[in-house]
Amino acid sequence: MEKSVTQIVMDPSQRFGFRRPPDLEVKFRAAAAKLLKSDGWVDPAAEGGTRHLVADLALEGGGVKGIGLVGAILALSDAGYTFRGVAGTSAGAIAASLVAALSLPGHDMAELKPIMDSLVFEKFMPNGRLHQFLDNHFGPLADRVVDASILLRRPGIYSGDYLTEWLGPVLAGLGVDKFCDLKLSTSGDSGMSLPAGHEYSLVVHTSDITRELLVHLPWEYGNYGRVADDMVVVDAVRASMSIPFFFDPVAFPTYPVDIALPLPDGSFIQRHYEGGTVTWVDGGMLNNFPIHAFDRVDGKAPRWPTIGVRLSALQTSFPPDRKCENSLSIASQSLHTMLNEGDSYGVDPATAGRTIFVDNAGISTTDFDIDKKQQDTLFLNGVSAATDFLILMADFNHGNVPRTSNDGKALVDRRRAAVE
């Protein structure tokens, strides 16, 4: 299918901030109508049997590239989708927290674009210098030595405080402070299938380098002796986006706790933690794409799909390979690999079949000095990718978005067979 990226343009006069050309708009509306008819969910508790396009979202991390996530989300909203649950890592956690808040009654998802426009990326670097530690690790040795000297005195080049200063008031203005504000009501949804303690519309990933494990927040606050409902949402998002070396990690105080770990034979073993303080960094170290966050646990068919959004590298030609010459370049290249700066198309077919791949326009995770034109390009790439995805789902997949891994793999297999 021909890509639409060159056709969609920014248009502030439109509700979601963009405009498709007439012919593409007709295709998009027809696809949305077909998806609603074939794939819409009917709430059994509501009168009239009205169909709704509902999805859970899984948003990949990617630093400044997260603007592309916003474009994809708004294109889905333009088609009529609402979102029950949103999972994200790093930049995906930022977008996920906003989508979860805007999904509460009284808000409009169209608010997402002006909110993101108020984010000033340069303020992530308050000292005004554009360090090259991550993005130009093969650059002059002097640049690396300057950054290395900073890291000898503190845990990160930048504090990361701006994220909290910006996002905290934004979420508060939307009525969200603690995770109790994003709790899903099981009493009003008899068909919900989430494990105990997972009944939240938002989940973000962070990496615990003290206990050496992936942490899903708010699900696992109890493992630290804390009450999930009482934890502040922006603090969890701040932990999720703590790119190692680049931003200060989050030091999280813990209390003594005993945890029952299930064993394969159905029994449990007790693990005791004395409490103290753990260090949390970017969730992308261990899982940058939480596509399975809202999978059902009762074996029943999903009521709606989980749609993933990834920030893809479309690079097809590469310079000569160069080995890492020292420990600093190894650390830097390891971070690039961890942050998924490589080929994001390297995912399994089961995941790819229900994922929107957004062209990242060659922009790197830590390019916090991107200009307005680059931001608009990322946003429109997201709109374009989601537009193409929905048209494909309506036409090629008979009006259905894959709801399970098997469905996703079957779709990819059919697409491959059609090309061969």
C-alpha cells in the first residue's frame, strides 16, 4: 500500500491538528466505518447495543521521538478509538500517562497535541550545552572527557527535573495525581480480566538495577512495601524515562516486605527484603515495548485489541562497521542498543501484526535540540503510519485488528503470501 506521509499536512484549524487530502480522507473514513461494524465492541451493560472502537495501547520508548507516538494516537482517536488501558516505557510512559488522564470523563483526546506542544525539549538540558555523550560517541575525545568528568561527580549528565516540573502540573490539571485516580472499576465491568493489583488504566516500565529486575508500576509497588493507590503518577513516569548516564536515576525508598513467588509446580517460596533504597532507571533497558501488558488471564477471547506503536528506524544503508575502541564507547553503544536505536523492525511476526511502525525520520532518542520542523515531521509520520495501519486492517484483514499473538502472526503470514 502506498504510504501517505507526503500527503498529510499540519492544520491547526482541524480538531486533531492535521489534515488528510480528500481522497485519503475518504479511504480513512471508510476504513473506520468498516472497523466499527466488524471489530467494534458492544458493552453488555449499556442499552441499545451501540458499538464502540476500543483498544488498549502499548507505546514504545524513544525520547524525543515520542512526538511520533502522539500523531499515531490522535489518528486512532480520529477513527473513533477510545483507550481502556495504556502501557508505555520512557517517552511512551509520558504519552501513556497523558492518554490515560485524557481518557477520564470530561476530557477530549484532542487536548493531547497542545499539551505536547507546551513541552520544551531544550529544558531537559538546563545548562545549555548540547553534550555528545550518547549521540556522537565517535566524536572528539575532548567532548567525551567533559561528559565523563560530569559523571564522576553525579549519577547523570542532566537532572531530569524538568519532566516532573512540566508533567506534574499537566496531570494535576487533568485530575490525576496518584494512581488511585487511574484505577479501573471492576464493579462496572464484569468482563474485565486483569490480575489482582493490575486494575489501573496506566502501567509504566522501569528497570530496578538494585534488585536487577523489570518493574511494572503501579502493579509492583507492593513488592517495595508501598501502597500502589498512594503513589504519585508523575514519579513513576520520571523513573521510566531515566536514561542511564544521561538523566539522574530515581532513588526509591523501600520498606521491609515478604513476597510470595510462585513456582512451576504451583507452590510458593517466600522472599524477604529488608528495605532501604533502590535505584530505578529507564524501563527500556529490560522491556521497551509492553505489548502484552493487558493480555487476558482467564483464557477467554480478548474483547478488543492491543495496538502497539513503535518508533522505527527505516535505515536501509549503513556506513562501514566500526568496533568499539574503549569502555566509554562500549557503554555508549550498549545504551544505543538498549534504547532500540537499531532496526525496530526486528520484532516477531505475532507482535508486528498488531503494531503501528512510525518512521523516526532519522532522529535519535536524545536529540533534545530538534526544531519545530522536525517535530512536525515526527508527528505527521505518526499520523501517516496509523492512517495506513487502519486502512490495511479494514481492507486486508477483513475489518479486524488482530487481538492475539496468533491472530497477528496469521496476518503477517497472509501479507507475506500476497507479496510472494
